[in-house]
Amino acid sequence: MAGFLSAAAPPLPHCTGISSLSASSSSSCEALHLQWNKGTLASSASLLQGLRVGNSPQPANSVRKLRKSLSVKCAVAINNKPIGGDQMLVYVPPHPLIKHWVSVLRNEMTPSPLFRSAMGELGRILIYEASRDWLVTVSGEIQTPCGIAECEFIDPREPVKVVPILRAGLVLVEQIGSVLPATQTYHLGYVRDEETLEPTLYLNKLPERFPEGSRVLITDPTLATGGTIVAALEELRSRGADPKLMRVICAVAAPPALTKLSEKFPGLKVYAGIIDPELNDKGYIIPGLGDAGDRSYNTGF
């Protein structure tokens, strides 16, 4: 652990693309993580980079809104050592491809086929990141063409339980087969009342009980008010799934959803393409990316 970071501190050495943070240690960093604790965000550099376009800062009111919504602290994890204990962790991997695909998703001119493809690509990268130090493996030896080699495989007897939240959650897992070699997929379907913003369950294909130790991956493109994702995780927990072994994948998240998750599911880990500062009166993330389901399936008429 390299200590805590301050958003007002000078540059962090050896970490590409970081311009507004510094650590109490001068060690190079391999991963920057977010730590959400009772509404307080510990942010990676990618969130702070979102305040700038090129070398020009965004309008001051945008910066003030973000600072008002989020109290920023940072923690750096070196060599993938765990941080946070039982607190919920939010990861925004500082990868240029993630930023690229998020930008494609944000663009209102992106046509539906490209939007869906971009969502799939973003999901593939985030699933790869989420599976670090999480999958069950088996070790042994294999015969290569030139000799004997020690080997390690993902244990096919312990498939990851994949739960996309319909309908747009399906798009995030379209390419999961290229990342995870052993999965089982179950579906949850929720529809949100546009007046009350409350979710209603209309499809539940979960098993009666998850085996102890099950790794569960949940996908939902946007975590806005938090109503749907909280309802989904409560349903999973009621069937034996452990929040500490869950991973949530989303394209964009907002503080209301993250705060609810942190209060209800200690030990949960959330992987997001980006975090935006606020919601509008209709419960959409601002600036966000719009209705991910309509844009994925070209039904936004």
C-alpha cells in the first residue's frame, strides 16, 4: 500500500496519464482503485482526468458540481494487494481502450450497431479486469513438444455464474466466451417505473440456491438510482450468493447507486468504465450515455 492520495497534490511519479495526484510513496503503481465508504469516493486518476479535454479544463460549473457530489480520496494498491477490507470497492481501470469505448458509447451520433459493439468490447475488457485474483484454478503438469511444464488452468468444475440484468446487461456479456473459459448464465429481468423510478421484476431464471463459494458476475450498463442493481443483489443474496464473491460490471455509474450498494453489500466489488457526478429528474445519469437498452437494440423511438 502506497498511502492515500490527495486530489490537490502534485503529480504522481511513474504513473502514465496522472496529472493531479501524488502518493506518500514514490513507488510506481500498477493499479489505481476506488474505495466507496458511506458516500465518500476514493478515486482513480481516470475519474479526475474526466475533468479535462486535452489541455483545456471543462467549465468551472462542471468541476464544482463534481466536487460537490464527490468527496475525493484515493488509495493506491501495489502489485494487486487487496485494499479496503469489508468495504465496497469500485474500480475504474485506467486503460485507454476503456476510455475509447466509453467515448463511443457517449456520442449521441453513434449508430445502434456500433453502440452495441462498443458495449460488448467494454464489457469484455471490464470482465477481464474483474476476474483478476478471483477465479478458481487447478495446477499440474503438461507435456509440451519439448518437455514437461508446470501449468495452471481455470477449474471447469467451478464455472462463474453470470447474471445479466435484462435487457441491456446482455450486451455487456456478448463476448464473455473470449475471456472466461467456464461460465453458467442465468437471467434477471427488471423494468423501471418512469414515474416512481422503482424496479419491478418480470423474469427470474436464478437457481433455487447457489453452491457455497460461487463466483457471481452481474452486468448492468448503468448504475443510476441504484434501485435495480440493489434489488438484483438482494435476490442473489437470498439464494445463497455471497456479496464478497460478487463482481458488478457497468459502463457508467453515479453516486446514488454506489452509495446504496456500499451501505447494503460490504465487500462487494464494482468495475465501471467511468463514474459521472449526478442524475437528472428522470433518473438518468448526467452526462451518461442515454438509455443503453434502446440504443443497443435500436428501439428508442
